[in-house]
Amino acid sequence: MDYKGRLQRVRIELCKNRVDAFLVTHLPNVRYLCGFSGSSGLLVVGERQNIFFTDGRYTEEAREEVQGARIKIKSGKSALAATMEWLSRQAGIRRLGIEASHLTVADRNLLSKSLPRSAKLVKAPPIIERLRMIKDSDEIAKIRAACLLGVDLFAKLLQVLQAGVRECEVAGKLEFAARKAGVDQMAFSTIVAGGPRSSLPHGRASSAPIPARGFVVCDFGVILAGYCSDMTRTVHIGSAPGDERLAYEAVYEAQQAALSAVKPGTAIGELDRVARKLLHNKNLSRFFTHSTGHGLGLEVHEAPRVAAGQAERLQPGMVITIEPGVYLPGKFGVRIEDTVVVTERGCEILTPCSKELLTV
């Protein structure tokens, strides 16, 4: 990973925003800039030096992982306390940028009190989030590997998905297979929702048994080498009646329409529009209750948001999901989701798995 280049790009943005230093507290952003993967660490990006702070639990890990920054560990002090102590002595920092959306009010107040009187905290723009939107070749390779593993895991899921088996059992066997395959962890709580529960867009696997007939929404992702995957397939237990088959075909066509619209220069909101328009033509748009997708990388949900009105333009290297769905309360739901990377001419689907209506 090009940590040096990333840090340099952040410094350029700091100059543009007249910020002397930037305190990075959001752990995925810390990892993006210096490589640290632990659960406690802060990074100060300055004009001349970068300082990484953590506590004694991560001494060895920090020395192995952190690149492009000096490491400071204060025995018996938290990373935040060590950072505040260091900042209190930095007379040259007049404007300290902070990630306001990732800092509690309490921590912000403590930081403000620790600064020299001549300094103040400044809400920084989402500098790192914007950099993270465009993945480099190393990142794309890691996401591709995570997604391909997800496809393999779906095949294993189908082996245990049958009427009478509890949703949580299906999810548990999937997650055990993922661990055996070497994943860091699941990217989010696995969704296995059958029958009427499939109408819950985020119906986490419950103790309910898979029904004898009906849709089962299977949405899951893994984290492999720090990067996420995300895919959804909806299968049917037994033969699908006409209304359910029509709904599935409508979602499939909506997803295909959105995928066809993915190309550099396209406004991201256009992807949502074309998917929603197709479902509108099928009298199903009122049952499409969430956005069409999201960015994906170190986090399973990150910029850009694939939703109505988003004027941001697609660029090569962006990795996003396309996941339209329809949910008829108390009856059934259908969602189909792929992760794709934007290329020079269109997109590459990173979750190559059949989307034909599958019955088991």
C-alpha cells in the first residue's frame, strides 16, 4: 500500500484548507493512512511530521504495521491522553483539523482544553473519505479476493439451506466456513430471512425455521486482509408462484439496468433513478425502501452513497454495490446485490454468481 503517497495527498488538502495538522480518530482512516489495524490508535498528520499514538497493548503490533509515522506509546495512558499531552506542547499548531463526525462531544471538549490558548479545533472536510473513494490496484485486488471468497461461500450456504433448518443455523455454518477459509471476520451481521421475514430489508438471521415454501434473502459479507465483500442473493424454497416470480424478475431487470448505467462520468444518482424507474413501471417502486447501493472498501458502507440526487460522478477505481429490492410487508421480499468496480469503459462485477431465480 502506498501510505507515503496517501499521507502526502492529505497534506496537500490540509494546506488548501489552512489547517496546520489533522487529528485522525476514525480507525478505518487511520488504517488507510498508516496501516495500523488495531482497535486503539490516533494519527496526527502534520506539515513536517506524522505521529501515531496508541497504548501499551499495541506496542508490538504498531511496530509491525505502522508506516510513514513516528510511533508514540505512553505507558499507562490511553492513546487519546497521550495525544492530548503531546498537543499541549505544540505551539506551532494554530488550527487543528478534526473528524467531527467521528469524535464524541466529550472527547472534543477534552481536546479543546488540551490545546495551547492560541490554537483551536477546526471541523475538517471529509478529506480521507474522498481519497478512499478511489481504490488503487492493491485495494481492488483485495476486494476482488474477498468477493470471490463470498461467491464460494454462497455455494456452501446452498448446501445447508433447506426447509426446517433455522436461519441462525444456516448463518452459523456460513460463518464457520468463512472462518475456516481465513477471513478476518464477517463484514456485518449475516442476513438469512425466509418467508414473510424476507420482507425485512435487514432481517438478521433468527431462530425461525426456513419455511417449506417462499423466498429466502441471503445477504452477507466478509473481511479479508482488511477489505470487505458484500453480496445478496434471493432463493426460493419450492416452486415460486406467479406474483413472486414476477417480483423477482422485476428486481433482476432493475439491477441489470443500474449495472448497465455504471460508467465513468455518470452521476451516481442516475443509477438509483434507472433502477427505481423500472420498478415504478412494474408498480413496485413503493416497495423499494432503501438506496440502490453504497461504496465499499475498508468499511462495508463508505462513500459514495448510491442514492437519489447524488451528483458525484463515477470515476474509475470506485467500488460500489448495486442492490435494488422490493419488500411487501408480511408477504415476501427480494433483493439482488453485486459489488462492482468502475472501469474505464463500464464496470467489472466482483461477485460473479448466477442471478437466475434459484429454487431449492
